[in-house]
Amino acid sequence: MLLKVTHVYYSYTLGKGILLNDITLILLGAGSASRFHLPPKKQWLWIEDTPLWLKVADDFQSIYQFETTMIVSSRDDINIMSNFANYRFIEGGDSRQKSLKNALDSVKTPYVLVSDIARCCLDKEMIKRVN
């Protein structure tokens, strides 16, 4: 299903014929994790020697080479995250919708795939079916 959002198409599932290098991956993680009830934000939990946000981004990239991978997070987190990887970092807004809009304003591809940094258990087969 494709939904038009401003100047790009936001996709939950993509039909046949769309090249993944025509897709920007947006990973949302600008929230404060207030429902998590633990000192670190979820994105800063570690799996072995890798922070969760980086594991999720790298896992997506290991499945497909997206044109661009954007990590949406808080300014403070971006200052730290940028020391770990060369993904494109976008400052989030004061709501999930504003955070997504901030990222969409920087998208140059015709399609985007949006996920959440805290969703670390990727269904690789489902993502492969995107194409």
C-alpha cells in the first residue's frame, strides 16, 4: 500500500518492480522511552558490543543496500551516535509525526521504508518480499 506524504510515497508494503536503491530507510528513535522505565533509552541497550540502534540499522543494510539510511533521534543522542557510524542523522521533533516529517523533508528517493529503532527482531524474509 502506497500513501502519498508531501512529495514522496510512504510505503507499508511495496509492489513488484520497485528497486530498493530507490528507497530511503528511516529508523525512528527520537523518543524519550518514558514507558520503558529503565535508565537507558531502548536505543542505548547493547547487544554484545553494539548499541541497539546500530544493530538495527546494520541489520537492515545487511539485507538490502538502501539508497540512504536515516536515523532520527534527539540532538544529544545524535552527537554520540555520529561517533559510531556514518548513517545520515536527523534531529527528531516533539512527536513521532514531527520526527517522521523532519526525515521526509530530507528524502531524495521516490519511496521510503519506515521502521522503529527499538524493533530489533527483523523478519528478513518479510523485508525481502518488499521488492
